[in-house]
Amino acid sequence: MDEVAETASVSKQTVYTHFASKEALFLEFVHALVGAAGDEIRQRLAGPETGRPLADYLADFARHQLAIVLTPELMQLRRLAIAEASRFPDLGRMLHKMGPARSIELLQAAFRHYAALGQLQLDDPEEAASNFNWLVMGGPVNDAMMLGPEAIPPAARLEAHALECVRIFLAAYSPPQGLTPGSG
């Protein structure tokens, strides 16, 4: 707290006036960092209502998600949240709410749109959104978490991974060939 006060050029008492504890200050920091990453994805990604093809939407989502999440800072924060989950459960909940849960919510809305157009066949948009999110994030995030920043793949590898995730997802959730909305 002394360092925070010094950096902000205020007294420690002023810091405690705004934040009841070190934990509260840290949660606010996490909220800002992860919230900004989620906001960036939403700002960069044009929605499906623009008429863009489903495969393009999915590929853009995957590219943006990977580029924004796979940073040394966010990987370090994930490690910390996991390590401290039993002592600070609010940290893990906040990280999940501001990160994966927001992405899955964004995907759900898009999947409902594409399903209404007959471009996706799914019973549960939330499950499909979770499947796509973790298909994209699972391997690269796990590697970066366990092996450190040097395990973050180069851009070309991330691009290939994003496109393969789109291919797999579409193989699982595209309507059977020849069926149109209302004909099945």
C-alpha cells in the first residue's frame, strides 16, 4: 500500500479511503485489467448482424481472443488467481466473470443469430459457445500457463490454430448438407 500511495502521490490513508484493504485494491486492478481485455475483444469484433459469414465471424473471434488473452501479464494473473483461489475466491470469480464468461456470452448471442438464419444447428447456445471458446483457448492457454511466456505460440501458429478450431466447430454444428431452415 505504501508503494501504491507513493506512485499515486497520495497518503496511504487516502488509498485506504478508496480501498478498504489490499485485497479490494487488487480486485479493482484485476477488474480493470481483465475488463479492458474483454472490452477490446468486443470493440474489435464486428457482430454477426453485419451480414458477415459465420466462418469469418468465428475466425475473427478466435484471432482476437488469442491475441488479447495470450499475453504474459494475463497469463501471470491467471496463475495467481489459481494459486490463491482458496484464500481469495473473489479473485477467481471476478477473473472468470470478466474473462471467459463474457466471451461465452458474446458467442451465445452470435450463435443464436446464426442459428436463426439456419447456419448453425444447436440445441444449447451456451454449451456451443463454451465449446468454441475452450476449443480456441484450451491448448494455447494451458501451454502458456504451464510453460511460461516462451510457450505463447507465434502469430502464424495462432492463426493456424484459430482456423482449425473454426473447421472443427463447423463440422460439429453446421446443419446437414441440403437442409434449409424449416425443411428438417
